[in-house]
Amino acid sequence: MTRGQARTRRAVLGWWVLGLAAYALLPWYFQQDLGVLKALPGVFGGSDTASGLVQALRHGKPWLALGLLGLLLAGAGTFMAPSKRQGWLLLGGGALGVVGLLASGFAIGARGWSFDVLGAWFGNLASGQFGIGLGGVLVLLALLMLAGAGLARLGYFRGDLFVSGAVLLCSVLLLLFVALPVAKSLAGAFFDEAGAFSVGAIGERLGHERVWGLSCLAGGVRCGVAWNTLFLALLTAAGTTVLGTLIALYAERGNRRLQQPLGVLALLPIITPPFVVGLGLILLFGRAGLVNQFLEWAFGIPPTRWFYGLFGVWLAQMFAFTPIAFMIMRGVVAGISPSMEEAAQTLRASRLRTFTTVTLPLMKPGLANAFLVGFIESIADFGNPVVVGGQYAVLSTDIFFAIVGAQYDQGRAASLALILTGFALAVFFIQQRVLGKANYTTVSGKGDAGLPMPLPDRVRKLCVGVAGPWLAFTLIVYLFAFIGGFVQTWGRDYTPTLKHFITAFDLQWGTHGLVWAGTAWNSLFTTVKLAAIAAPVCAAIGLLISWLLARTQFVGQQAFEFGALLAFAIPGTVLGVSYILAFNVPPFELTGTGLIIVLCFVFRNLPVGVRAGTASFKQLDKSLDEASTMLRAGTATTLRRVVLPLLKPALVAALVYSFVRSMTTVSAVIFLVTAENELATTYIIGRVGNGDYGVALAYCTVLIVLMSAATALIQLLVGERKLGRRKTA
């Protein structure tokens, strides 16, 4: 037996032993109140804490024996020599256990059968079951890995056990935590209030006047929320794309001294909560804002709420999302090859004609991506519409109030989520259609010492005239948002004070030591803890998926890639609703726990890790992997000792993005928080709802400082891309 065969045999044996140990020695069901450690002494006793083996033998849950049967069948193949017979036994045992346990988990709930038709067929059950816990999860994982080993033994995935297991694991994770909850949420639109399937129910909900009404065009008060959302998203996407492009052109081709300040400005919307801009604009244009106060003082115009509505939300989203478009377009502009522009000018084309016929077409992928990101960010934005939206309703806020409002209408929330997802996917596919299979490559392995063409005079004047005032205004908005936490009461008393910081982050010394007396400490600690747990998991899964996409070939790879990037096209509000509906019943009862928030963080930010890893893998020659393989290293060893050290920039980028966005997200988790697991952004939203802007802005300031420190450290460690081109004087 070779070293490789011995290594794979030990791996298969290890998974089989883990499955048996988890089945017999760990609590099968989720211990939300008790905890795993406190439940361990009861694994051979009570029905709540017993292991899967005891549950099946003593507590009337014979369906759990399917897991044991699967393990025994796979165990028969574990000790055999590598062969197709061993593969069929491992695959059969693993598949029997996974399918049987999951099917029984979905079919049987806390009160018995989850579906009435099953009760009619098989009769009532003596007992039900709760959500799967640590024991059940480890058994399912072991069975899944055994099934993957069986597929490898049958010749799939080139016989590589690691690749086979990784593909199966990632596929199941994407199905369970992206596809299943979204499908279950959207399917709720097809059921009436009694829970019966009804095509008329979705027709009634989608055809409602409040959704698609056009009364505003005929002198009415307002249009439907779907039109409001679509109109706002198109305005925001177009505006942020144009502004981001102009700023990127000026930074790369106009005045290079602005590159560093613009780079800092581009990070602001990433490291700040999404509604900070809205709060800053309220301090400027709100009823007690400086603009209204000046108008009253100078012209006697009484303060009004004119700012709240479409204009206010659009302006807030423009400020919040333009830097993201700038980040996308900056890389695109920097990557345009000067040699192509020089070729056009050699053929006597003017700078303006070269810009319109060469430079601009090469920016097409970046423009499409910037528009897509702006559109999706706008329709998924919850913070700004709820802060400055006033009477201008959009889908994200209507979904929220349908769930947490007095009516609690899950069907309506699902219908609105279906529309929101449809908008996002439509733009996603239109973008793919527009770009097609055209090649826009401008950076190759060949030397390129050309000088970037200076901007044509008209374009440069346009950039300066539009981007300059916009950047100055952006700084003013963020400055006001920062100052707002240091004054007594904005609009009435501008006395400098630290009382808002003391309210949120007070520290006192009591008889038993230091007391975290501030009202915000609990939410801050919870947010940091959950984000710190989610970030490495998100980065690890994202880089593993990107490695599978870049280095392996298997059936269904395109569907696998689409599933990995699906979370990017799903608005955060929809994902949050989906998790509430999918994980409040067996087999996964996670609602109200910190675990569901961690999972939401992981799979919401997963596409960033996938894209960062894919981009990095394209820069690494496959010969590095092949050299390690020729030296008889296994795939897992090659990945750990050769590939991973070369992926440090992508790994760090995925870690930081996941951590920062987890700290500042609001739309995806607004439905998932509880009193025990309150997050920083939901605490701020609550303060805004109570009109306590001072404490909200003080908290935002603390988050900005915290995220700025983390981001600056990462930028220092990672550095920038160097293309080795000459710079203009």
C-alpha cells in the first residue's frame, strides 16, 4: 500500500469513527437553552439531551436509525481495499444516512408530521422532534464525507477524495443556507392565509394597488412600492456610475495627488453603517437642519419636511454608494492599456475621439458592474429609506413592516421579496447579456511601458466641474455626521458635550470591579463576537469554492458557480426574511440564536471571498500545484502548504470585508436580532426611531474609528497592485 493510499484510508476511517462517536455520545437535538456542555451528562438519559442512538432505541424515534444503518453500510466498505465495490458501499451508506436523516427531519416536526398528507398515510406519531444539534450535524457531515469518498472511488473527481468531499460539502451548504431559505421564502407568496396553495393569493398580492399602482401619474398621492423601488434604483445606479466614473478618471488621469485622499474617501461607505449618510443629511436638510434654520432666519420661511421622500433617499444613496462605484471604476481605468490609446493617436485620432472610441468601450465591463452594484445596493438598502424616506415607501421597508408590523403578513412579505429578487436577477442577467463573451483584456504578460493618455479638455473640465463639488459636499456630510454626536441637541442647543458617548459607552468602577454601564456595550460586544466568528468561516468557504472553480472540472460546475454567487444578487432584506421562515422549524431551529446571525453573515458576504479568491487563482500558475503533486503531496497538503501562502492578499481581503460588513450591515439582520443578540446597527436604528440622534451618531463615530483602524492595518499588510508602468510627470 502506497503512502497516498494509506493516507486516504486513514481519512475515511476517521470520518467513520467520528460519525459513530457523534451518533452515540453527543446530544442529537439542538440545546438552545441548556448548552452542549451541560447537556453531555444526559446523552444516555432524557429525551431532550439523549444521543441519536438512545433516541432511536428508547425514546420512540426509529427514523434516526437510518443514520446508524448508513454508517454500518459505509463501515463495511471502510475496511476494504480501494475498489469500485468499496465506492458503492461508501456512497450507498453515506447517501442513505444523509437523505434519510434530512428527509425525516423536514417531514417530522415538534408536534408530529409536518404535512397533513403524511399523517393521513402513516397515522399519527407518538412523539415529534426538535431541530438537529451538534450530534446530528457531525453525523451528517461524516456521512457526507463518506459519500464523497465513495464517489472518488468510483472514478469521479479524478479519484481525489478531498476534491469530492469539498464539492459535496460546499454544494450542500449552498443548498441549505442560500437556495433553500430563498426558495421557501419566495414560495410563501403562493399560499393563502390558511396555508393552502393558491395561485389567486399571489395574484391578489402582486396586483394590489399599493404594489403596482400608478395613481401618481394621474394626480394621485403616490405610486406603488414596486415602481418607487425601480425608479429609485435606476436613478441611483445611473447617478453613482456616472459620478464614480468621473471621479475615477480624474484620480487616474487628471490629478494623481488626489489618489490617496480619494482612496480614503472610497472606504467610507464600507466602514460606516449604511444610514450614517442619511443622518448627516438630516442634520443639514432636516426640519431642524442648518439649511432650514438659515431659510427661516434669512427669509422667514418656516421649517418643513421637504427633504424627506424620494429626493432625500436618492441623495443619501448617491453619497453612500458613489464611492463603491469609484472603487470599481478606478481599477478598470488603471487597467486600460496605454498602447491601445497610443495606437489610435498614431492614426491621427484626437484625444477626444480616442477617448470615445477606445478608452470608453474598454470600460464597458466596469460600467456594467458599477451599474449592477449600484442597482442592487439601492433596492436592498433599508437604512436610508427608513431614516429619510418619509412617506416614500420602497420594497425593503414594506417587507420589514409586513413582518414586524401589526398585520404580520408573511404572504405579503414573500410576494414583495419575490418582486425584489426579480428586479435584482433581471439586472444581473441583462448585464451578462450586454457583456456577452467579448474580450476586454488589457493587462497581459507582455511589457507595457506606454504613458496613459491625458484626459481630453472637455472630459477633464466635466470631471472637475462635477466631481469636485460632489467630493467637497461628501466630506461636509460626513463631517456633520461626526459632529452631531458631540453637541447637546442639534437644531436647538449646540453646546459641546460628551453626554451621548457617556450614555452609550459609560464605564464605572463598582464594588466588584469595572462595570460596563453604557447602554451600547452589549450590542457592541455581541456584534464584534459574531462578526469575528463569521469572518474566518466566510473566508475559508469562499476561498475553498474559488479553488474548486479555478483548479477542478466537474459536472454541474456552472450551476455550482451560480449558486456561490447567488447571494450577491439576493437583496439582504430578502435573505433576512428567508432565514426567519426557513429556520424556525425542524430540522434546523435557529431563529432567535446567535448562530443564525453568524450564518447570515457568512453566506451574505460569501461572494466577495469567492471573487477575491478566483481573481488570485488566475494569477497563479497551475504548475505550482502540479509540482507539489509530483512530489507525492496530497491535495489537502498542496492547498495548505503551497497555495494558501500565495493567497494571503485574497485571504486578508475576504477576512476584512466579511468582518467589516458584518459589523455594519442592517438590512439582512434586522429580522434576526433579539434582545439577547442585539447588534450595533439595530441599536442605532432603534435610537433613530426614538429621535435620539446624538447617541446614534456617537455610536456611528465609534464604529467608524474601529473599522478605520482595522482597514488601515489591512491596507498596510496587503499593499497595492503594481503594474510596472511609467507615470506621467
